[in-house]
Amino acid sequence: MNPQSLPKIVRFLGTDDCLDSTCPHCGATGRYIHRFVVEDGRTLAAMSGCAKLFPTSRVAIEEQRLRKKAADRAKRGWKLNRSDLDALAAIEQFFAGAIDERFALSRIDSAKRSNQMRFR
């Protein structure tokens, strides 16, 4: 399938660790299957390599980054800092329809700047 004809990912739902499974998108064998929602509301799945071919909204990319960061920190018994929690809250408000994408992205960028300033 041509990458230009693939639907845009608007939200990642999760990643499943399935040994010796096949990609729902292309049939290749692999391990990690990403589940996601596309623009038209369908829930699709694809292995890591195929999921990279799909165009992805910036909000979805940031949500995936923050959820992975939260899971990594939870393994160590830590929590996300306030800036990252604010960014996640903005993402949840965006998906609930309370705020628009531009405002959500501005809050995400603000949280990233705050984290960068803190670790200089």
C-alpha cells in the first residue's frame, strides 16, 4: 500500500508484545503490534515497521512519548513531573473535545520547554 494513501493516526491505544505473530497490516512476522485510531474513527493495528509508514498527528506522537515515559518511571517507582502531567492532561482534554489542537500543542510545548530549562 502506498504510504500517501494510508490514513492518519490520531491516537495510539497501546502496544502488544506478541512473540512470533504476524502484522495485521502486511502479514510480516514480528513481535510488537501497535494498536491505533485513524482519522475516520477506525481502530487499526500494525507492527512497528508498518506503523512508521502511517502519517501521524503530533498530539498522538507526544501522547505516546509521555505514556512511555510514565511507564518507564513507574517501573522505578517514580512519577511524572508536574509539567508532563499538565501535558498529558491537555492531551486528554483535546481528545475529549474540551480544547482545540493548537491550544493542546501549545501546552505540550510549554511543558517540554519547562523540562529543558530544569535540566540545563
